[in-house]
Amino acid sequence: IDFMVDANRYWVGSAGGNTNDTANWASADPASCTGGGASVPGSSDIAIFDADCDNNATVNANFDVIGIQMDSGYAGTITQSAGVTVTVGTSDMILSGGTFTGGDSAIDVNDAFTVSGGTFTSTTGTMTVAGNFTVSSGTFGESTGTVEFDTSSGTTVDVVTTETFYKLTFNKSTNLTISSGDTMVVSNLLTLTEGSVDTGTIDAQGCISVASTFDGGSARLNFADDSEVQSISVPSGAVLPYMYFDSTADADDSITLNADTTFYGLNITSGFSGTVPITYSGFNLTLAGSGSSGGFVQDAGTFIAPAIFTLNGAPFTKTAGTFNEGTGTVAFTGTSGIIDLNTTETLYNLTINRTSSTSILSGDTVVVTNLLTLTNGSVNTGTIDARANITQASTFDGGDAILDFGDNAVAQTYTLSGGI
């Protein structure tokens, strides 16, 4: 049986030496800049830059290695020449010291990228990362290029609170997780192509492009530049992450639906004022996130709902502001969820169609001025003040919430097709 073992190649070049010169590489860890003559690192080799020889290096030809390791004692600079690509395989790109200066062509990292010391400046072209992206110390410089997270493997982004990217693309067939409390700032273009992004925050300060293949996620997506009018045009099939409106200037931004659309959640914070700038164009909106990181939260401003506003297993929390449903329907679907109000909220049509319980918090009342439809699940605690007709299906399971014929001036009809 043959086993493939990664080989090490150690940099021993003179200052400014080229990486494609065999005289600049040793096959064993040298005591100084000596021992050259080994082969140039190839696709099964780890290129190591350490304190034994901290001279600068120039990547003057396409560089394809299984790993790049810049140790903490290395004090030199590695420069990617114009027109030259750097490809790193499954043994990672690890920067613990020294300086890496990108050029204008691709840097393709096929596994993890880690900065724990030193300074890394990316290419003005595209840098792709397949594995985890970690900046625990040192400096990551975004240059004016694109950082793209690609491939099907799961990825975690873990930075020291905040990291800035010029152009950022998410293009994974699975999810990427931003560590809790971390923020990815995008100063130019954010491109959401495929996969989902969970946890953490994306502060988009420029244009946002969304493809039909993007799957949303629980990460907070914020219109972060209050001096610029930002917009999102949502194509058919796309799912947006947890959308935040948290400043007065966000009322000038816009989200335009081009089909029935799903957000993971929608949060209108106390810092917002004005009307939430969503243009429906006859399409409907569903919120699909569950727990504290999804659903609908309104603490200020005016939210105008579409004709059908669905909370699919998502909570509905409203403490302030104006919720304007017009003559539309609010539908609670999915498994279960909580309704938390500032005492009372008025809806036009309300549909309960969940496989489990919908809980109205104690002391809260949902007023329904037109049609209340009880299809499936149960409603517990709180009160439903029905002021027009009520329709109940045989699949509805009751619950201990108070159901009140709330309009004494109108003859109301309660239509039962079986059930409790």
C-alpha cells in the first residue's frame, strides 16, 4: 500500500528571490538561508517560511502547493507578482508571521485560511476560500478585490469582532456560519449566490446582488451605510436572511419582490422611523425563521403587510409602531410560535394553520375585524377578539385562549366543520 505524505519545502532564498528557483528551497529545515537545491514546491508540498530564513520572496510563476505556512518567526514579505496565480490545497494557508502581499490574479485556498499574526493583503482579483476563515490576530487587508466562499463544505468565519471586505461573495451549496458576535463589513458589493449564512452579522455598505439560488439563513443582514441609498431586487426562488431596519436612513433604501418571497426574519428596531421600504408588486411575503433569531419583530416605524403575510413557524412580536395589514391576511403556519404584543393588535383576516400550538402571551389580545379562520393546531393563553365571522375546520384542536365575539353591533357567524 502506498501512502501519500505531504512533503515540506523550506524557503532559503536570498532577499527578493523567486519562488520558482530550486536554489531557493531546501527539503529539510535549515539553520539559516542555506541548503537550497530542492525541487520547487508542488501540489503535494507545504511551502514553509520560517525564522531560519526570513528573506523576502517573489511569487513570479503560478504557485500550486498543498499548503502555505508562514511561521511566527518569519519577518519577510511574500509578494504575488502580476498575472500570477496562487493555489493552496487541503493543508491550508496559515499566516502566523511575516507579510503576504497579493497581486492582481487569483488566490485559491481549497481548505482553511488562518491569520494569527503578521499581515495579509488580498489580491485585487478574486480570492476563494473553501474552508474556515479565521483572523484571531494580525491583519487582514481586503484590497479592492473579491473574497468568495465557495464549494459544498460547511464553513465558519471567526474574526476579532469585525472584519472588512471590499467585495464579498457567498457561493456555497451548503451553509456558512459567522461566529456569534462577529460582523462582516462589505464596503463595496455583496453578492449572495448560493447557500445560506447563519448567525453573526453582515453589514452591507454598498450594492447587494441576490441570485435565485440563495437560501437565506439566520445571519443579520443590515443596510449599513446611512449615507447611501441601497437596494435589493429579489428574484423568484431567492430567500433573504434576517433583514434588519435599524436607522432612519433605512426608510430610503428598498427591497423589491419579483415573486412570492421568503425572509428568514424581519426586525424593525427602535432606531428605525418611517415606512419599511418593501415593494411587493402584488407578491406575498413569508417569514420562516424560528426562535429568537427569526420571525417578525417591530419596535418602531410603519410596516405595510402584503396581501398574504405568512409566519411559517415564526414568532410575531410587536411592541411599538404601526402594523398596517390593509384588507389582507396574516397567516400563522408551520409548527408553533408565539404572539407577543403591546397589549392589543388589530388584524383584518387571521388564519391559524399550525401543526402544534400558537401561544398568545398572557394579557395580550388579537383583534380580528373581518374573517378568523381556524384550520389546524391550537391557540393557547391570551385572547382573540373576533369582530366578524369565524370559520373552524375539523382539524382545529382548540386551546385555552379566550375566543370572544367582540362586536356587539354585528351579527356574527361561527361556522364549524367538526373538531373541537
